[in-house]
Amino acid sequence: MIKYDRWFPTVIGYSHYEKHNEIKKIFSDVNLEYKNIGFSKFEVHKDERFNDLNLWIKDCVKYYVRDHQFYNWQNYEAKESWVIDLEKGKYNDFHAHPGYTISCVYYAISNDNDAQTIFKSPTSPDMKNPFNIKVGDAHKNYYMEFTYPQCGYKPIQGNLLIFRSYTLHATELKTTDDRRVIFSYNFDPK
């Protein structure tokens, strides 16, 4: 019999904002300038119209860092935020948010069947091919809890994802005509 310790997990927190319909109404009154893939420098965390949402997100981050037993966990605050209204035919490649401790994605306007947010395992790819996967078998699922190379989250409106800022993440290719608007935040202690 063998036992396992999970020493190095990638922890993704998630929660659902019950008042998400109010966010859609508020957001419809916001005038944004978009660049590139639908990126806007609009600082959600500084706009008073989003105070309830921002306080809720701050509380969620507080629980996440407390559960990690981080020093000064009561004093995390949003240092920056922005909006991405992803256009059809676009995607966001794997990236991290260096210089910060915690990052968040809030799905402000979305369709559950739209492009997912993907997180990459820090140990992927496994260069030794321990599953002996052949070229023609790449579509088969050889993975499980210990070995998944990546995971994905559907963009469920009102959901929040919380993760360490060094975690590589991306957005799949957007193929629908529906809007997919996310608010992204970076947090650090005061």
C-alpha cells in the first residue's frame, strides 16, 4: 500500500457572485476604449459603481490567502484591474502576472459555451512521455488528478477564479458571436 502527499498543487479558487445581473446593468453604462484583443485599461477596482462586486472579490481573495496561511492575509488589496471583451476569432496565449501575488478573473458577461480559461500545469509537458503516448493516440485521455497537463473553466457569468499570479493561464480561441467580458484583477498586500 502506498500513500501520497500532494506537496505542489496548483490551487484555483472559485466562487459565484449572486448579484451578477446588477453588474451587467452597471457595465452597460461604462464607456470603454478597447485595444488589441478587446483589452481596456478601465480600472474596475477604482470605479465606485462596482463597489459591491469589488468588496466581494476582496473578501474572496482574503479567504484564499488566509487558507494558504500567507503573512498579512487580512491586508490584500487590488493593485490593478482591467477589462477584456474578447473578440470572435481571438484568444489570449499562456501568460502569468509577474510582480503580483494573487490574480482573479471575473466573468461579467459570458455564455457558458464560450472560450474557456485554461490553466497549465507547472510540470507540463512531461518530457519523458511516461504514458508512452504515440502520435496517433494523442486524442486519448491518459491523465488523472496527478498528471493532467492543463485544466479549463467555462466562463460562467458571475463566477470568479482566484489563483497565484505565477500560474500560467490562457483563453481558448473564441468562436461564438456572444460577448465574453471579463474583469481581471491583481492583488498584493498593502
